[in-house]
Amino acid sequence: MTHPNPRPGDGDQPQVALSWLEHYTYCPRQCALIVLEDAFTDDAATTRGTLLHQRVDTPGNRGRGTIRTLHALPVWHDGLGLTGTCDTVELHDNGTILPVEHKSGRYHPGGPADVQAAAQALCLQHMFQQPVPHAAIYSAADRRRHTITITPELHQRVEAATRAVRQLLTTHQLPPPTTDNRCRRCSMATTCIPTILTRTRPYQHALTDLYTLPDEEPTYP
């Protein structure tokens, strides 16, 4: 999914993009760098994702048997202040509405993709005024679709992530880096520089040296 720049809503709260929920759930600092500094960086994995989405992000609708498939459908939720675009939405003849989020990587149960897909389901439920109890995540790496149930717990995760992202938009403060296994898989590691920032003393020394005049003796904390 693309990274839209939502405008403030009718109220005082700024709108939150669906894709930001996944970024925040994966890593709050990654989300903040994207949202506050427009610092998104591509790598091989994100490029594969972009190429995958080119197949499904063309707006339109198609019929296949008893299923009507909508692509690149704009969605929103006024109450939560969410906005974004669903990769695919299936409308079944029995009234079932199923959002399908496409991912290039492997699916991890309970992971960030679940939060994004659940948020899409909540938006569709709000728009169509009927229950949307499930969402699906298609993993290109797994070559299969994974269906998730929108449980109350998952609903709460969506709401919590939405509040947290909105807090970032309000405070404009970057969270500290996590510096764990996620960093090795993150395309934004060179922008975030987590290893340097978490080694506080060497980082402070480097800053002190940077702003010390040649005839001055550096004073380290």
C-alpha cells in the first residue's frame, strides 16, 4: 500500500493513514521517521512490495463468478479518524465483504499486517454499515492467503495504534530506536542509525568533537 499524506479531518484530530498503523506496530521510530520526516527508504524487499502492488493498485472492479472484486478502493472511518486505500475488496453474493491486503514477504500471525488489515475491515464496516468480521492477507512469499478474524482484542490494537500515531503527529517527537532484530530487516536502518544512537556516550563524544574549535580541549560528559 502507498503512503498517503492525510489532511486534518473535520475535527481537531488529524487523520491517520492505514499504512502508518502497520509501520507503528512494527516499530514506532520507523513510523515517526516516515510520518514526521518523510524519510521512507526503499530496499529490495520494499521494491518487491511496490512491484506487487502495481498489479492491484489500479482502480476498478471485476467480476468472477459470484464475487465482485474492487481494486484500490478508498476507505475511511470517521470515528477513528482513519483513511487509506484497500488493495482489494471482495463483495460476495451472500453479502460478505472481505478486504484483502497484499504483502510481498512472509506472513507472521499476529504481526503488524494483522493490524492494518483489521483497520481496513473496520473502515469497510463503518462505510457499508454492516459487519465485516474477517480480513485476508495475501503473502506473495507464501503464495497463499491468510484469513484473520477481527476479534475485540485486534480491534483494540487498531485503536491503540491509531491513538499512538496521532500522538506522534501532535508532539512531533521521534521515539528512541529499539536496536533489536527488527533493525536488520528494516530498509530505514541507515536513516535511523539505531546502533549509534543507542551507544549514547560515543554519540555524545562525536557531537562534542564536531562542535569543538581546534584550540579548545573537548569536555566529555
